[in-house]
Amino acid sequence: MSSEIDSSTLLSRASQLIDLARKAGADAADAVVVRSRSQSVSVRLGKVEGTESSESDDFSLRVFIGKRVASVSANPGFDLRALAERAVAMAKVSPEDPFACLADEASLAKSYPDLQLLDTTEVSSEMLREAGLAAEAAALAVKGVTNSSGAGASAGMGGLVLATSHGFEGSYMASRFGHSVSVIAGEGTGMERDYDFDSRLYYAELDDPAEIGRRAGERVVKRINPRQVPTGKDVTVIFDPRVARGFVGHIAGAINGAAVARKSSFLRDRMGQQVLKSGLSITDDPLIVRGPSSRPFDGEGVSGERLVMIEDGVLKHWFLSTSTARELGLQTNGRGVRGGTAVSPSSTNLALEPGDITPEELILSVGNGFYVTELIGHGVNMITGEYSRGATGFWIENGELTFPVSEVTIASNLKDMFMRLTPANDIDRKFGVAAPTFAIEGMTLAGR
């Protein structure tokens, strides 16, 4: 374990790679190593279906010559000099990019806190197998569950090693453990499927596998014998936290600086304006201790800070990396992420901050409406904001969940949905995108 955590050798190779790139003619360069270690076990109907284990250290070198840039990738064992010379040769014939550059030296992290992202607990394949079997057995024990789609458990770690030609050197590692199960209820054409899972940085904080299985079983049994409901044009829709997180992801996409620069966001002209209902805020914080998406510095060596991206309904910030910020005439806010050889902006620990009422009070206030537990399809146009997706869930009558509903479509425009959103107080911050249950008024529901 210690050799996997110690990044000194990788940092040394990254620094050598930069030195060789400068000697080959690069004006500036950075080298990154994305480190990954994982193992998983999948089971179905009491038997192991698969066991997987992987590990990798993926190197990427990015070089700059004037306004020209090129990137190359390699696995361990490559020839440092040959890679550096190839990257420089590529940069010399690349088209100019007026926005590509390293982060300003003044914005680089000089020091950073210990965010406690790494749990060194050793988890064996046998422990993973037992967890998967326990989750599946608990789900199958729920009355009405008829079959299993499988269960699994996983353990791993990943991290980043970064060195730049203007003096930054840093590394961090984060662990990740998970349990999941998916089961079926009903028979023939009346079969329904549902699932549950948990994912944590620390193994001891994982939900008990049997509890995960029980929840999955109870969820799927409630979905048996769904109905369609009549079409309506002014329906209040409540989003279960599982689908609420995905919806908040749409907000994140709309305020991503890269989308704004490409003019592919429907919020691109709304900086400083109200985009959510008054009183609502979206926060993003990369420095939460043991946060699921925390990081001491971003993919360019910049330390981010907690930002209120949308404050009291008003848009305050874009997610920005250095090149995206330059294109927009702004400064990076430490949201750059390495993806292969590219750097692009992204959120960290993103949250739609909760409201003051319980989910039960929110459902009661709706009277009649639709509670969504699963969304189907990808009918979201981020340029126009048009939103139309298949949905399943439960009908709300007189403030209570009643019968299951399937084969309906909910539709509106994200601009209107943002302004009609009312959150409950049940936020769970163990996910990188966190959101409470929330209601959206005035949606169109297409049913029978």
C-alpha cells in the first residue's frame, strides 16, 4: 500500500519530463500522472459472476511554444526524451491557440490542507464478495422480489501527480468504496426493476450491505402494477433526491465556462441576473474535509475555494479553468480538471442548498401531483433549455403518495423550472452533487 501512495517517484519522472521538454524547445510545459487502483466483485443469485482488478499510471505531457500547444500521453516505461521531443515537434506544427497556457504563477497553490481523502483500509476480494452476497440476499428476502439483476462491491483509489515548468509540484490520492444491488419484482410483462447503492471515501462509513439490499427490495416492490395518468399542463412534479442530483447537474452544465465560451448554454447571457427563485443558492466547495469530490488543487495546480455559484437566485460565477477564463476575459477559479491531455472546467462538491420544510411537508403542500423516482432518456437541450424526459414514480393524491406511475413524459423549459423550484431540507452531502427533494410547479405531463 505504501508504494502505491508514495508519489515521489512519479513526481521525479514528471519533473524530468518537463526539463527534457524545455531542452527540446518548449517555452513552458506541465506533466501530469493520473493514478488509479481498483478491484471489484460482482455476484448474481448467490454466485460470483466476475472479479476485476486494475491499476494504471497514465502520463500526459503538455508543451507550449508561443501560442502553439500539443499534448501527448504514455504509459509507464516510456522513453522520457523521446516523448518530450515528440510533443515539442507536434507543437511546432500545431495551429495557434490564443487562450492555451499554464495557470498564472501567482494563482498556483503554495500550500494546501490535508483533506483526509485517503482511507488505507485493506479490503480483500473475499470481503467484497461477502458484501455483494449480503446485499443481494437481503434484497431477495423482501416479499415480492422475484429475481436479481446482480450485486457488487468495489474498492479503489485514484489520484493526481502534477508538475509544471514554473515551479509547481503536488500530488494527492483519494480512496473510494462502494456497494450496490439491483433486483426485479413481478413476473412477465409486469416486471419492474430498481436498485440501491452507497459510495464513500472511508470504508467504515459505508451503509451496511444488508440495509442497501433491503432498501432496493422495498423500492422495487412498490413499483409493481404501475398505471398511466391523464395528460396535464399544470402539474407539480416532485423530484426524489436520486433524480434531483441529476437535475442539479443540468444547472452545473449551464454555468460551465466552457459551454458559455462555446455559446452552448442557455444561461450564457445571464451573469448577474436572477436564474433561480429568490432564496435559493448553489454552492461549490473543493476543500470539504472527506468531501466526495474534494481536491487540494485542480488539474493546473490552482487551489479553489468555496464559491456560491448562484446566490439568492442570482448567478455569480462560471466554473473556470485557465484557458476558458482567458477566453471569457476572466480569471480561473480553480475548477480545471484533467481529462486525458485536455483541461476543462468542472464542479467539485456541488450542492443545491436545502430549504426549511421536510419532504413530507412538501408532498402534503402539493395536494395532487407526480413524485418522480426515475428519469429515462436524454431529452435536454442545453442551448435552448427545452426539457422533456420519460419518467416513472408515484401519483400524489391529497398530499400522499398513492399508486405507481410509468410510461409518462414530463416537459418544460429549464429556465422556467429553475424559477419554480422549491427545495425540502433532506440534503445528503455524501455525493459529489448533492440535492434535497424538491418540487417544480407548472410542468406538462404527457400520459394517456
